[in-house]
Amino acid sequence: CSSDLGAVIAAIQRERLGQIWPQIISLLISVAATVTIVFSSTYSGYQVSAILIVLAWFYGAPYVNALAARLDPSGTVAAWSGGMFALGLATGPLLAATIVGDGSYSRIGIVAACMYVCCLLLLLPVASRAQA
């Protein structure tokens, strides 16, 4: 349901916020989700975090793909994006298992939040170039 909601919001909103704000919103929601899961030890905290992650993913992904299509008219980047998303989904659990080490699951959330911030910092110049 939250995946549908994220995609519906992106479809309704279209380009009204440009390319930059949807990325900021999506990645900030992702950071909020990781902070929620790190500092919550309850089932409801996990639920909120999972809903936020899926909402952010399905809200932000259409904008990332639109940005790729806009910057690369050949379609190469857009064609590779699905594979890169899948690669991230495949390597994420491996990285998480490595980070957990002695059972400190909060490290995963901290690393994830830092990676989201890094993604945002990498994406902003590209999005602003596309928007100009």
C-alpha cells in the first residue's frame, strides 16, 4: 500500500517540484526511516520504518529514472538503472551482515543514513544541472 502511495504521489505531482525537491524529500524520508529503526526497539517502530522506506523508494525512483532519461537521450543510463537497483538490493544484505559484527544492529541504520546523505550530495549537482 505504501509503495502504491509513493508512486501515486509522484504521478500526481509530476514535475511541479522540479527534479531536486523530490530527491531531497525522498532521501530525507529514507534517513528518517533509518533513524526510526535505529532508535526504536519495538515492532511498531519497525513497521513505521518499513513503511517510510517503501514510500520513499517508490516516490523517489520515478524521479531518478526521469533524471537519467533526461540527461542521457540514448537511454543507456535508464536501461542500466534497473540492474543497478537490483545490484544494490543484492549487496545490501551482505554489507549489513558485515557491519553487524557483534550484533550491533544500530550500525546498519547509521551507515544507511550516511549513505542516503551521500547519495543526496551526489545527486543534487546532477539534478540541478538537468533542471537548468
